[in-house]
Amino acid sequence: MSLDYTNSIPLHVQLKKILEQQIYNGYYTEKLPSERELMDEYYVSRSTVRQSIEQLVRERVLERKPGKGTFVAIRTINDWLGSLHSTSENIEKMGMAPGAKLVASQEIEVFGRLKDVTGLDKAHHFKRVRYADDIPMGIERHYYPVGLGKKLSQYNLDQEAFYELLEKELKVKTFQAEQEIKAGAATRNDAKLLHILEGASIIIAERKITDIHGDFVEFERAHYRADMYSFKITLSRNSK
């Protein structure tokens, strides 16, 4: 990546975008190069470098450690297996601010494996980009029975968590979830939404939720950035 010195966009803005993209793509994972190294690499002044870094620090993409340098501040979101939590709850436990942007809400016909899993002929489908400290870290696709989905669609889904709406507003008692986790590669569309390269590694998590009566509530298929999301489980060994 290089700067366009003939572009009307200020150099510090261009450099900020380049550094941000390199961080999202995993090129920088810990310490950022020194100011002098960035000046020499991009042929810019110290003030340009400092303006770019300062903006990324304000956005909490980078953090300064006195006497040590500037470091990538993105943290991994840990999802503990064995407990049923929302993405927002997991992000908050990491001390980060959760966010969401609804990009699709529609009734769809259900075919193939999705029909086998849900038992539905039609479903209400929601697609949201999930954020941690304003950084896009996942894309979640939710499928609900049409009646339930229509009720959920009446709420501001950029602000509300599905689980809280189900339990507190719609009085649905979620009880059990079956979850499958596997590796995958980002499609072009998903990569654009997540600010990563097409084909970059992602974590695919599929979850089916039922209520206390064993009735289907939700099927979720989520694609998370592998550099920002991980799953953990505590294991024990019983010695004989």
C-alpha cells in the first residue's frame, strides 16, 4: 500500500486508513513500527505520522505504552462453551462496547439443510454486523419462526440484543442450544463488511436454540473474524 501524494485527501487520513487496514488484515498484530520507520516507509513528515496514530489511539485501535511504543489494542472476544450468552454479553465481559448494524430483515422460504435444522417452510431472517469498540468483528444471520421474527422486527435491532428481547419483552424462555464450530474463509461480501481480505480465516459458529418446551426458537449462523473471536472450554481429567 502506498500514499497518493496528488490526492486531495490529506496524507495523514490516507496513512491512518492504510495502518488501520494492515491491522485488520493481521499485518500488525502487536507493536507498530516506530515513527521514524513509518516516516521512511511512506515518505511523510513526523507530524503526519503522529496525526494518523493519534486518530487510531482515539478510536482505541492502537494504544501507547510509555517507554515501549505503540501497540495494537484489538482484543480477542472469548466465548465460553457450555454457557448460553449473547455476543453483546461476551463483548461486555471483555470490557469493550458492543454494537450492531442491521443490514437485512426479511421473510424467506427455507430449503435444504436450513429446513432440516429449523423444521420451517418459511422463516424471518435477520443479518447484522457486530462490533466491539466500533470495530467490525462478526456477521450474524438469525432465522426465526415468521411470527416471532415479525415481533422482533418492531424493535431497534441496532440497539437491542435478541436474547434480551426474547426473554424480557416477548417472554420466550430459551433453554438449550446445540452449537457447532468450524473454520472457514471470508467471502467477498463478508470480507468487505468485516474490513478483512477476501479468503481470510474466519470462525463459523452455528447455534440452534429451543425453549423450555423443546420448541424451536432460533437458528444462528455467525461468521467471526479469527483474529478477534475465540471459544474456550474448561476440561477436567478424572484419574482412576
